[in-house]
Amino acid sequence: MSEYDDRSRYRDSPAYTVPDRQGRPVSVVAVPPAPRQPEAGVHLLRDGERPDHLAARYLGDPAGFWRLAEANDAMQAEWLTERREIIVPVRRP
């Protein structure tokens, strides 16, 4: 049983253990390659707009903010708020 959502690209990634700086075992998962996402267009960011709001508007899923981050090569979705233009991927059925 996976601890990830069925829509997550991490769903089928195996976990393994590595030591942290203090030698304690930590369970990690390798980052799978980002899925290819066709672009639907570009959004011009306005003050106060958040990634989850944009994901709800364009993707129909507020939890899909990570797709916006990946489409814009942003390590964290919050980094999108520092951009003027945000690439919007195609909405999935």
C-alpha cells in the first residue's frame, strides 16, 4: 500500500533508507522524472493570487498546485508568487 495519493508520481517509487548527518536512519524516495505536460497557456499573476487558487481555476483541482510548479520549473509552489508569468499546463479529464 502506497502512502501517496493515486495521482502522485511518487506512488510507485520504492523507499530506501539512508543515514542523516547524525547517523540516524531516514526513509527517502528517489525523485521520479517530472511528467511531460502540454501547455494550455500563460497566466499573468496578480497580487494576492495563490498557486492553489490558480490550480483550482485552471486545473479543476486546488491540490494540483504541484503541476503548476513543475510546469514552471519551480522547486516549491510558493516560488510561483515571485513570477509575473506562469505557464499553465493542460487540464486533465
